[in-house]
Amino acid sequence: MSSQRKCPFHATIAETEAKLVQSLCDVLQRCANRALESNGTFRVGLSGGSLVQLLTRALVSSNLNTKCWKFFFCDERYVPDDHNESTFWAYKTQMLTQLPNISDSQLIKPNTTISLDSCASEYAACIRDEFGTSCPEFDLLLLGMGPDGHTCSLFPEQPIALSESRRIVIPIRNSPKPPPERITFTLPLINNAKDVVFVVTGASKSDVVKRVFADKDKNFPSAWVEPTHGDLTLIADKDAGETFLNSAYQ
């Protein structure tokens, strides 16, 4: 099942990891410059997995001034902040240790010490307060994608979460990928961003990259990411992007 994409789409298939990191640097610089010129603050949503190290490398290798940046979490596991499954903890131990100019307070994290429902609703309120609107518009969302085509904590097995149209952050209780309890951005929040960038690596994702970004196959949650007033970008390494490159998209 495929459909016509409704937003501008850009793709970069990087031959080396260094080139992938440079492509990520270029996106960060472009989006940060636009945001800082507009309102003095750059608000970016983060995903976990391989993106933690890739973003850290991009920021270490660049000369970007991150003083006025604020980092949010597109999804988070419902675990303590110092748990090895915590995305916040991954960034704290990777990014903050290598980038002393970024302070702990710039990571705007959900409160996982309260109930799961309260954690989701409180984080939604925090985001709305930060933007001063009921329809927050992130300057940039950096997303990953699993071999099953999931993104954030929106999984193919959970169509109800994918169809959420009112709330911007929701609780997830039965994630097919452990840990089972999480919170996640929903499509209304994701698709309201000015720029959404998927960063995808690994041969295990080659087929789904083609099916999501070339075929626009709506059986995969990632294919529902179509910024209403923004751009969609794929940055993939050679292994993940090989089938995409050989597809009819080209």
C-alpha cells in the first residue's frame, strides 16, 4: 500500500560514517540558524539508539554554539533516569560528558518517578508551556527507525497509538520491544515540526527504508511521518540505503 507524499522530501545516502555525521552537522546548522534568527532558541527533539553517538559525534566535530539549544525526547522508556534503558541517561553519559558547554538543564526530560499516565500528560504540558501554544512546532525532530518500521514508540502492532489525533504525548503500556512501558510523541506533534530528519543505519533496515521512503507503504508507522508545514529528510548509511538507492524512486 503506497500513497503520494504530501511534504518536501530529501534523501542523503552516506558512503561513510564520517559523511553521515557531516550530513547531520549540516542539518543541525541549517535548522539552528533559522531558529536562532527567528526566536533566539533552538528546540530539537531527540530519539535514542544509534542516534546518541552519531549526534554526539556531530556536535563534537562542529563549531556550533549550543548555548541557546533545548533538547526534548521524542519518546522515553518508563524507567529511572539512571537506568541503562533510559534515553535520557544515554545522552547524559555520552553527549554531556563530551560536550561540557551543554548543561544538564538543557535536556528537558519527562518525569518517570510519577505514574505512567501522569508522566505523559505532564510532559505534554511541559512542551506546551515551553512553546506557549497548544500546537507546539519543534524546529527539528531527529528520529530513528526500527527494522519493523516503528519510530519513536509508535509500533505497527499498535494502530490505536498511531491514530491518536488529540494528545501530543501518550503512554505506551505494551511495547513489543522491551521495556514495555514508555511515553511517546504522537503524529500530530511529530508532523507539526518544521523539519523531521530520520537517521537510519544498518543493513537490517535496508528493506524497510525502501518500503517507507520509496514505496510510502502505510503499513509502517514511519511512513505516516509527513510534516504538514515542514520538510522530511532521510539520512542513511550505505547499508541501510542500498535497496532504496536501487528502487524505482531513483
